[in-house]
Amino acid sequence: MPRHALDVATLVVWLTTEALGAFMVRSWISRGGIRAARQRRAGSDEMSLPVLAGHASLNAAGLLCWIVFLAAAAKPAAWLAIALMAPAIGLGISTVTIWTPYPGPRERAPAPVTMLAEQEIKCALDDQARTAQLVDEFLARNLAPPAPGSPSWHLRPLVPAGHGVLAVATFSLAVLSAVAAG
């Protein structure tokens, strides 16, 4: 791959990473994230607005440096972009640890499983009607369709995972491109 193609590929991957990040922020804002962040108490496990703003700002500044590198062939701008990207990735990892699952209300803990006493199980197994009732209750509870509005499987976790993978790819491509530039 020619050097210039590597530079442009880095830009494309970087822009894709930024687009996924913008999508996540838009989703977070639409779910009341800013309001919640402003009202959050110290020590809570909700998103920190300064951390998110720092992450986005460092990435945007790095992207601007990368564009300067492409437009003016200014090698120091490429290394500055990489230097800005490194702490941005660190802040991104911090947001992932706080923001899992990606933005939305935390899932409620599952209802506690009712444990039967050993004696009750033995009695139920001796009584065929009681055994059938327990099996029916178990199957109904575990095979019931999900509640309306809560999909059984969703792609939400793939968005931040894809964003992270693309961020690492962007960093790797940027380093390779800067090294190739001399």
C-alpha cells in the first residue's frame, strides 16, 4: 500500500470511529444523559460529562492534526495527532468501564430464584401432580417471551465494541503512517 493510501485509510477509519462515537453520544443525550450527568452525585456510577468531553475533544483535536498532516505533509502534525489520540483512548476506556451497557438504564437485577427445600423437592417428586406443576412453572418462567420493549438479543453492546476496535485500528494505522512518513 503506498504511503499516501495509508494516510487516507487512517483518515477513513478515524472518521468512521468518530461517527460511531457521535452516534453513541446522540443516543446518550436522547436518553437524558446530560440531565443525569448534571444531577449526578459524587461517587455515582453514571457517565462523567468532563470525561466524555475530554475524550471527544482530544479525538477531535487529533483528527484536526491528522487533516493538517494530510493537507500540508507536516510530519510533526501526524505525531501530535498520535500524542492526542493516546490519552483520548485512555479516557475512552474509562467511559466504557462506566458506561456498560452502552447508554441506557442499567438492567434490573434478575428476580431471585426461588429455592425449594430438599424435603419439599422430595415430596414433590413423590407426587406426580406436584412434579408436573413445578416443571410447568419452571418452563413457563424460563421460556416466556421477553417483555414488550425489551428485545431478547440486541446489538447495543456491539456499537461501543466496534468503536473501541476502530480506535485501536486508527491508532495503529496512524503510527504506521507516521513512521512511513519519516
